[in-house]
Amino acid sequence: MSTNTTIPLPTELILEVLGYGGRDDVYHFAQTSKTSYELSVQLLYKRIDLIVAIKTGALDRHEKYNVYDCVRAIDLPVGFHSPEFWTETENAEAVVVAHLRKFQHLEEVHVISAEEAYSSDCPSYAVLSFILKELMYKISTLFLEFYTFQRNKESVEIMLEDLRSHLRDYFEEIEEAQDNYPPCENFKNLKIWVTGPSPRIIMRGVNFLLARYVRNLETIEFSCRWNLEMGLEDDWGWNYLPPIGSTTTKRLVLEDKTDVHVRRLCRRIWKRWPNLVELELDCGPTTPLHLYAQLFHLNDLRKLHIAFPYVEWGEVQRETMSEEAEYAVGFFADSPLTLNEVGVKYMNQDGTLSQTAIFGLIHVGGDNDKTPAQTQLIGPELWQGKGDFLDVHALKKVISYQSDESSLLRRISRYIQVDELSLDKFGIVHTDS
């Protein structure tokens, strides 16, 4: 256990105590003495915005404190999040790569790509190429965010295909030279968010790019989000899951609020990741419950979260929306799954907030064929979050198809102020309902 000459406490204990504070607490502690400053560097630089750190010279100033050894996670914005750096810095890509090579204990990389135009000469290409060739065997977590628009979505697809071809040639050369590329044994967590007019197609390109790295993943998060720039995507891109599955993956979070192929998606989920223990699946508020039946093949599944199925409502009226959520929970409680928790997310009256009702499930009996197991519900515990304009958009479409005498419209109107649902409240003006 190491000690310091100023504060009469072990260094490890000081860092543990500081770890319970916020960044401001650590910053104020750093100003009390030179020793405190040196200790604080280990926490203040544990996660950094790499572009900000390079532009301000913070890494170079603190190199005497071994700051490169302190960094565990980096955020790396590429494009309009930091346009002046990429356009005004000479050999910006080479500068970033040079810094990335100095981090010896890096665990997580978060790339935010939002460029005006994509190509094999753009910064995103250079950054991703370096990460996929030289960092994947070091890091445990990769988080990729892509933001695209109608004007550049085709160039993103071409860039991803070019990068895939480049990597294929790179690894073929390694194999021909009989060199051993280090195994990616540390890589356990993958997170991909794509926002744009055709997110599934971009997601598919990214997943094919990462196919060689996904065999040992433990947690995966995919998010396909539409910006409503050109309406909702209507293409063959539903087949965007990784071409290779993994028996080691225990947790999957998947958001695709307009997927009309939910049954097929659920089938691919259990085929790819048969040993899932936790699944958060948000296919939007218009997915009927029976489409989730393919998930019944997940024998190890214990935790499941879904969106409330507004298009399919039970006949029994209850007093609150959280009690209505029991209808959806009952579908899974009566299934072959042995779940311990089911969460159902629904929206507040005008859609600006969301509420998730969390139910615990206790299974009693079932020791033999004569006494089948009985499932008891506990809860719900309520979690509140922000609303989602995609949920509002989908529910508005459902409502627009209903007549004034529709029983479904009457049920929805019990809890939703139909006339108050508006994308304008999210800063979005979209005339298509």
C-alpha cells in the first residue's frame, strides 16, 4: 500500500474516498496542495474528452504526472461536435492517433461521428480504422454513435463498406505473414447508436464491420433512431443484427421503435444470443404481445423490459395505468419463461414523460406435474424518465386510424390526452401523422 508525504492516509484510501464525490469535489481537493493535485490527476483524467484535452494541451501539461496511464475512458467526437479541430489542425487524424497510442490502460472508447460528408479520407474512417486494428485487443468497451442525414447517408454506407474491405485486406496480410493478431479477450461490451433517416442500414454496416470481435461479448446495446427528416424508414434493413452470435452474451438492450418485423427480430435474438439473462426490448408502443412469443426460447432469461402494447389492450378496466401494465406482465407470467422481473414502459398524458412499471415475479410450487408452478406479482415499482418523440409519433399514427366510436380510442383516451400529443413539444415539427 503506497503512502504520501503530506496527507497521513494511504493513497488508495484517499482515492477511494474521493471516488464517492463529484468532479467538482475532486477539483477543489486538487487545489489544496501539490500532493493533492498529483493525486487528483488520477481521478480527473480517468475519463476525458480527447479533443478538448488535445486542444487545451492538458495531456502534455500533466504528462509528468503519468496522466496517460490514468486515462481509462475517452470520448472522441468527430465532425460538427468539434469542427474547428478537424478542419484547422494540421494532420488532425495523425495527431489523434498519436495520442491514442500513448494510453496504456485504456478500457473504453466512445466515438461520436457526425460529419458533413463521409469518405475513405474523412476523420471517422481514420479513427475507426486505427481503433479496429490496434485497440480492440486492449479495450473492454466500445461505444459508437453515428448521426446521419438524408444528404450524406449514402456516403456513410460507402465509407463503412470501404473500411470493411480495408480491414479484410489488413487481416489477410497478417494471416499470410503468419503473424498472430492478439485475441480480443478483454472486449466484453458493445454499444452502437445510429440516428438518421435510414438507421437500420447504417447499423447493419457497422455490425458487419465488427463481426470478428463479437464472440466474447457479455453486454450489447443497439439503438436505431429516426430523425423524422424524411419520414420513417421503409427498407430491407431489418436484418441488422451481427452476423455472428455469442453464447457468452448475458445482457441485450435493443431499441427500434418502428420495427414491423418484431417476430423475426425476436427469433434472431434467441438464435444469436441463446443464453441471455437480461433483455430490454423497445419496439415501440404499437407492438402486439404475441409477437414476443419467440423469446420463450430464452430459457435463462430472468429480466425483461418492453413497451406497453397500446394496440392490444385487455378488457378489464383498472384504476391506474400501472395496473393496466399488469395485462402485459401477465402475458409473460403465464409463459414458459421463469422471469424474476418484468418492466413495462408507458407514457404520461401528453407524452412528454415516460413511466416504467417494474414488477417482481415469484414462482411458487411446480415440484411435479400435479402441482404446476404459480406466479405471484410484486409491485409495481415506478421509474420515471423522459418522453420520446418516436413513441408519440407512433401512437398518433395508431390514433389516426381509429374512428370516434373505436373502443381502442376510448381506452387510450382514459390515460392519454389525445389532442395534446404533439411533436412540437419535443422541438420537432412533422406534419405526417
